[in-house]
Amino acid sequence: MNRIPKIFMALLLLVLLNASCKKEFAPEEAILGNWKLTALESDYLGGIMINAFPFLQPCFTDNVLMFFADGTFIMDEGETKCAPHHNQIYEQGSWIFMDNAKKIKYGTYEVEILEFTETKLKSTYQLQDTVQNKTSTFIQTFTKI
């Protein structure tokens, strides 16, 4: 009878120790590595958000976005290019978190972060179509590979 409370106390202690050892989420570390676009939503067609990912060509969906610890990033064309003359690296530059890691700016892109975990980066941005004088919203999800 006396043994059950000791086992229970030992298990409780292990659970508490494990919980206290969990590492706090650090966006600057979590962003590092290679990311691939796995979802894209857009309101471009009439103001209603649609799943636009199935309409993307493979030359876009195999691209890899790479973030490095030195504050630089690369956008790589992946295995397929949309045109043979395109460079393998089609954009590179520096990246930085802004607004307490609620936004990230990399190269010409500045996006608002909607969800960010060790393996998922979901963000939104808007583009202005100057021909149709319309602003479209995009929600993109990257998965760490």
C-alpha cells in the first residue's frame, strides 16, 4: 500500500521536470532552415477566399525558401523552372522579424504572421493590381522540409 503513493509521487515529479525543461519558442531559431509552400489562398477571383494552391504550376510549388542564421535568405527555383533561362536562385537578400515577430520582411516581401510553429509558417500579404485597380489578399502556408 505504501508503495503506490511513492510511485505516484515519482511519476508526478518526472512530469513536472519534463514540463519545466521544455524550451521556449524562439522565432529567430525556428525560422532557420528550408521551407516549402504547401497552401495558398487568395481572394483574387471576386473577393471570396479560395484554395489557389491547385492552380499553381509545379515550377512554383517545388520552390524552396531558405532562411539562414546570418540574417540572409534565398528563394530557390527547386527542381523545375518555369522557364529554362530563369536563374536557380531567383531572389536573395536579408530577412528580419518586425513588430515583435508578428511580421517578417525578406527581400521585397513583408508579410504578417498568422501562425508560426517549428514546422509551419502561415502568413498573409496584399498585392495591388494596378491594371484592375484592385487589392488582393493572399494567405500562404510554408512547411519546414
